[in-house]
Amino acid sequence: PFAETEDNTAEMSDIDENTEFTANSSGASLVIPVQAGALKKGSHVVIKGRPCKIVETSTSKTGKHGHAKVHMVALDIFTNKKLEDICPTTHNMEQPIVNRNDYQVLNIDEEGFASLLLEDGTTKDDLKLPENDVGEQIQAGFEDGKDILASVLTSMGEEMIIAFKEISQK
């Protein structure tokens, strides 16, 4: 759909009105800026490009050259790997947007992928059960014919089933 110019660049006027642009569900970004000094235990923060939850913070006093610094110990919300960072309290850091949704498990295929019922009635079939106790318990409960609600954590383009609960039969 683009008409190429001499230098192989596309002109904005070359886009016809049928061109579709897509954004992620909310149209929002994956992270928001937040001042390092405002981050507390339990907050989410991006460390080394990974979404993390802070488990411990400590602030050092202002030194000879100015800035007070905050030292953070955090766990990756998907892998539980421990990460640390030190940043001046006045500097901005990225805070990941973290969403948690519960979906009913409709099916689990032989490769361990769960078929989840979304709010709009469609299914989501691209999430694998986690390879831990949670995944094993979901599999066992499903095989026993129980109705299972899986909690899916979403952040920075990653998704993972992190918990579950049984739906009681009424």
C-alpha cells in the first residue's frame, strides 16, 4: 500500500483509508513512570527488563555527591527469580502494568495447554499450565471433573497461570 520514493521511504499520504491500525486491548502502554523514592514493599517495578514485585527496600542517606539512593530487592512475578537494583530516589523507574483475570478452564489438551473461557464467550487456547504444583493441581482437579477457575497474570506482553480455585457447584 505504500508508494516508494527515491530513498525507499513511505509517505504518510500513501496510506489509504482501508489501512487498519491495531493497538493492545486498552491502548495503554505496558509500563508507567514512577519516582524511585515512591516505590515501597509490594509495589511492582521493572528491573533488568523484567516485571517484578518488591520484597524489600532500603534508602541510603544523601552522600557527599548528592543523591539519596533506594536499594530494592524484588522477585520476578513470572519466574520468582530474585533481582536487585539501586537507583537515586529522585530518578524515574518503570512500573509495569499488571493485570490479573480469572477464567474458567474448559479443557486441557495432551500438551498441557488450557482452553480458557473469556468474558466475551470466546476461548483462549495459548496458555500452558505452569510446570509446578499449581499446574499439577489444576490438571488433577480437571481430571476429577471439578470446575476450575484459573487466575492469569498479564504484564509486559507476558501471561501465565499463577493460581486457581474450584468453583462450587450450586
